[in-house]
Amino acid sequence: MEAAHELKSMDEKRFKYMAQAYFSKGEYDKAATFYKIYLNKLKVGKEDWQSTINEIKRCGYAQSVKYLPSVAFVENLGKNVNTIYTEVNPVQSPNNPERYYFSSDRDNATGGMRNSKGLTDTIKGHYFADIYFIELIDGNWTKPDLANPLINSPKHEWIQDFNQDGSILYYLKSMDKNFGALYTDTFGVINALVELKPLNNLPIRPENGDKDLYFFNDSLMIFSSSRPGGYGGFDLYYATRQNGSWLPPVNFGSKVNSIFDEVSPYLSNDGKVLYFSSDRLEGLGGFDIYSAEYQYGKWSTPINMGLPVNSPSDDLYLRISSDGNSGLLASNRITSIGNFDLYIAYFKNQIVHQLQSEDGPAFLEYQTESTYENGTPKKVDDLQNIREIVVKPLFYQNDGDILSNINRVEIRHFAGALAIYPDSKIVLKCHSAPISSPSIEIFYTLKRTEKVVEELVRYGIKPENIIIQGFGANYPLMAQEFNGIKLQAAPGVNSRIDLYVIPGKKSNIHVIYDLPAVADNLKDKRWSQMETLNNDLTYRVLFAKATQILDNNIVKSDGTVMIEKYPDADYYLYTLGNYKDYHQAVEKKNQLLQEGYKDATILPYYNGIKLTIPEIGVLKDQYPQLKSYLRDF
């Protein structure tokens, strides 16, 4: 291809092929360059015009996420399992977690080589897919064995899923890969092989192209369909069974589905995380695997699982193991032995959503009688109208991580969500692990937030709306040790910047803070106490104002010290304590005055934020001690 380019080939499509070649190798910047050259040679509206624009957008996204931290280590199952043919649809056995079933059109297929009409053709024919199984024994995958011989035939058999107790296997039987009929196998005798016909009231229609059937349990199915009324090509639908009958399918809505294709769904055991594949533009190429979490009454924006789970090629059919430590998927990436191969992803962090089972996922609460209008299912979007902003912390290991790629993405999303609410204020709260002295840790937690302030301002947030606070290691979320054992995860959890929002009167928003999940017995009491107190009115004692690092006995020894800076000030406030009782704060202030801290002053806080005089005036009737504060002030 490069030789053709050097020879000045007149075929304009050489630029398209160059772009595709670079994209397949993950060289997205070079791919974008050749796509742009190709676009310049096209006329507006020509066949490849819009698709080329889409590919340029895809290159930009792929380049931006290429270096994000990976969530797993991925490897090919090897030549013992994969062949030069196709291996797809891995499904874990419900009764034997070490066994996986899959479909493959390899050369020992039942019926041999056949043409499109199903007739034997050893010259121009091809092999049809059968169902196989493999097992993991002593760390090694066994050679594939054909499943129940009653299942496989000269046609394609595409495995779909098992029922809840593993006694029934569902699969599609077809002459091609697009349309078929749904069958079951009960692992019994031959007369147990029964075709599921439409009169059985199953809402999936494989004869019309519906596919990728997944049973969460015996009363909930999820599948992919290109039926009319969707958002794009293939959409994801779910259907429930009540009183022995299946209700009409419900579209998952535009939060999950797009104008592109969404296929191969899988729902975590607790019913909260939906995994699927999509060829939308926010991907690394072809079909990528995404996850969306159901929180607070709605699905989150799907997140690309990134490299190496995904690749520049097609990545499909992710099924996560029952223990949440790994998952199998099918991919035709460049490292494949043949067409699609089976790969295993070893997750760096266990998928804890697999460790708890739910009979009725929370999102089903929306499928009530109001879900239907004149017998027609409404889309999920018509049922939900909640304006919410989900805010995640900014994690760091060192100062260079503050503006890491992943943090920049979160900052940009955060700023974009709040840009339309100019009367809202933002509070940045930085915590750290106990690495240096308290004086240094407290001061530099505040300095780290200043980098984030610059980014927020760059994205349109007014600097006068930003408050910054530094806590050092005084209020860790996770304890440093448990039962005398050092917790290795503590530094990673505690070294972060939390972004908080104070909604203005005109800001009709609900903010969801997605803090790290820490078991109650592993939480540090100092964090829990601060969070409890900060839900109401408290008093802190100001003991110093400074323009640089403060290194005195209070900062070194008092574990309640906090440093903060407000937009209208050119100095830092050092405060201590967090008292619910105003009189306790008075006692502490008087003690500091006697010790020579002439600036000792009481400051009232509400929800962890210093109150202004007008705000105190509004709250004084609700909190009578504020009247004492105003009198002493």
C-alpha cells in the first residue's frame, strides 16, 4: 500500500485503504491523516462522504483513550481452542463454572462443506457452525468437544444462552448468520428437541433477525433487534414474564441505544451493569464493548472498556465469569489465529457486581402498567425525566497525575455539565495519603486543586465560583490498616480530589457523588465523623491566615486542620475543629488566644462550606446558636 502511494497511484481509494491499514494497527493519528486526504478528494454527498467523516471522528476518540489505564489483561485462548475458522458466542455453564460453550464453523462441522442452499459442496461450499464446549482443568483449556449430538446439524447452530438452572440450552438454527429459528435442548432424549414457534408467545423473533438472546433469569430476557421503532440499526430490548406470559419487549432507551448497532448484551448478576457491544463512533474501531450502570432511576452513559478489552477490530459477546475475576469474549483482532477467536480478559479489579444476585433488577421498577400505551411499549426515555449530574473523584499517585488523561476527561465532562448553571458554585476537596509531614501534605493538597481550577476555568467555569479545600491525610476515607494488616488499596483510595457542587437557586439539578466504594468496616472513623457533621451546621476555629506553607505545632499535631481558599481572597485560611456546639468552639478559640494565636476566630460552616453573613441571617431562626455567633461577631 505504501508503495502504491509512493508511485502516485491515481486510485483515490488508496488513501482510504491506507487509513484502514493504520487504524487496524492502532495508529489513529496516521489513520486520521489519510482519511482527511481521502475526504478532500470526495464530493459532498458521495457514497463514502459521511462514513469517512465518521471514521475521522472515530480516530479522534480512539487516540484520546488509547493511553488510558487498562481494566484487564487479555489473552487468546490459544490453538488448542481457536482455529483458522470462527469461534464466537462463549457462554458459561450455570452448573459448571469451568465449562464454556461456544459456536464454531470449523472443519469438523456436522454435514461437512455445504453451499448457501444447504447442499453438499466440497469445492465452493463452507462449513456451518456447530456448538462445542471446553473446560478449564488445572489451568489449561481442553480441546473443544461437540455438544449434545442432537443439537448439531448440517445447518448453523448459534448458541444463545441457558435458562436459570442450566437445564435448558437455547440456540438459533439457521442457513445463514442473519435469520433463523429458536430451539431448545433439554439434554435429554431426541423427542425433547422442540422448535419454539411464535405461538409460544416468546417476544424474540429470530426469523426477523432478532438475535443475541440472554436470559438474566426465567422471567427476564434481553436481546438485540432491528425491529421498527428503535433508535438506529440493532437496539437492545428487554422483556419480562408475568403470570406465565411474556410481555411485549421494551427498548432500553437512548441512554443505552444509539443510531448505530447495539448487540450481544450481558447483565451483571446484581442486575446493575449492562455490558454490550456497539459500533458507535466513541470506540476504537468496529464493535467495541461498553458498560452502563443503572443508578438512581436511570442508566448511566455507556463507558468504553478501552484497550486491551477492545481493539481496532470487532469485539463481541463478553460474558463475565460468575466470580467476577475474568470474562470471555470473541474478537477478530489482529492477533487472532483465524477469523473470530475466543479471548479471556483477566480483570485487574474483581467485578463485584457478580457477587450478588437479584431476582428483579432495579430497572424493572419502571416496567409497570404505565409502560404501555394502547398496548404499545413506551421507550424508557418517555418514563424518565430526571436532570442528574454524576461526579467522580480525580485520583492521583503523584502531582503529575492530577491532570492525567482520564482526569482531564472527567474535568471536561464536569465543567460541561455545569456550564449551563452559572449560579452554581464548585468546591474542590483534596485528600492525600500520609507520605510527608502534615504541614507539607495539608498545603500541597490545596496546591493540587489549583491545577484543577485552571482546567475548569479553561472550560468556561468562572473562577469566582470555585472554592478549594485541602485536608492532607487528616480525613482519609479508607483506614490505613485493618486488624493490624496494612490495606494496600488505601493510598489509591485516599489520594484524590473530590468535586462538589453547591446548586444555585436557578440550578434545577441533582448531583450524584460517585465516591470510591469502601466497606463500612474499612472506612476511617475520621472520615465518617466529618461526613456526618458536615451534613449540618458546624463551627471551625480559624487560627491563621497565610500566603505560603504554615509549619507550626497546631498543623503538626492537630488532626482536624484544614486549609482553604475563597475566590475573593489572596490568602489561605487555616482552621481546626468541627464543632456542632457553638460554645465548644468558643472554648477552643479562647484557648488559642491564650496561646498567642491573635487571629483566632470562629467561622460557621453549613454542609462543609463557610457561611456568609447573609446566609447566616437566613439560617439564624433555624439554628438559634447563630444568633449568639452574630452577637459575638
